[in-house]
Amino acid sequence: MKSQTINLKFSLAKTKALSHYLEKEGMTIEGELTRHLNDVYSTQVPESVQEFLASQFPDEENTADALSQHEQPETAQSAGRKKHSQQSNGPKDSGPVLAM
């Protein structure tokens, strides 16, 4: 199944703070938003439709299950930010990028 990119506008200061504290827990904004979207999908889309889509796109369901269980893959971008933050004691100057 093809993925859809969703663009959001959110306060830069809040985004930086959220990213900072999520990274301490080994999570990302993208991963948390994906998990929440999967939760909304599972409560709002009728079960018969979910079953139909799962039968049409079986690979997609495995990906959604993994993300909904906080097993979010670390992107090269977040790994780079972690490595940089571990090397410097100063505050981060660059804000997170919300590319999904």
C-alpha cells in the first residue's frame, strides 16, 4: 500500500521541546504521530473495512503493528541528532524536521 505524506504546522518551540523529551525516551515525533494515527484508524474505521484492507495489503499491517507498539525505526536523521547531542554539552541549534 502506498504511503501518504501528511504535513502539519506546529509551533517551532513546542516541536523542539517535544523532540528533545521524546528522544530521551528513544521515541520520535514521527513515530508517535504514526502510532496515534493507527489508534484513530482502529477506532474510527469499521472492522470490516480494516479486515478488507488487511487482506489486500498484508505487508502494510505488519508495519502498522510494529509502529503502534513503540518499535519505531530510528531514522538516519534522528540517529545523527542523537550522536551530535551526545558529543556536545551545549543546546541544540537546529530544530527537528517533520518529514514523514
